[in-house]
Amino acid sequence: MTPALEFPVGQCVAVSGAAGMVVGLVDESHTPDELPDLDRLAAEMGAPPGSYPPGFADVARTVLREMGVDRLLLIRYLMNGEQQVTFFALHSVYDDKWRDLKGQELVVKRYANQG
């Protein structure tokens, strides 16, 4: 099964890596070509105009494809039960592994919601 089918938006996931294990929800799930307009998103998050060079989104898509990334997940979880944290998990077609933005290997698995 492809990562796109395994981890749709809203899927509860368990993610293990160098920092430990967390359980969270998939907030976004995209291929590089499906990435939303990054310039618009930056503006919505309060970045001043011109924070990113023109064409930044196209460059990001190209780099992700060259890295062999076929799926990006934005995962949200609660740290210590109160602080919301988000991070990216990138899936590579080259070795069928997930990594964070630092290149550290992650294990991403579906997690059944309890309750």
C-alpha cells in the first residue's frame, strides 16, 4: 500500500525516532506536486511580504522530487498533554523510509484511536 493511502488527513499515527515515540494526527498529506501555495500559506501565518523569493514553492517541489520524496505528512501531537507541536515526515521512494527534516529516520505507523 502506498503512503498516500496509508496516512490520510485525520489518521492517528504513532511515530518513533531518535527523540522517542509520539502519537498524533496527520494534519496534511501531500505529494510534492500537491503542495499548497507556500507563499500564500506564509502570508496567512503572518510572514511579511517578500519573506520568500518568487518561485520558492516551485524550487521546494523540485528539491523534494530530486530527493525522492513522494509523500509529506504534517503531524500534530500534544507534548506533555498541553503544548501542541507539529513536524514533517517525508517518505522516500529510494529506500521506502520516512525521515524528518533533519534526515533522521522515523517509523510511522497507523495507530488505532482508543475510545
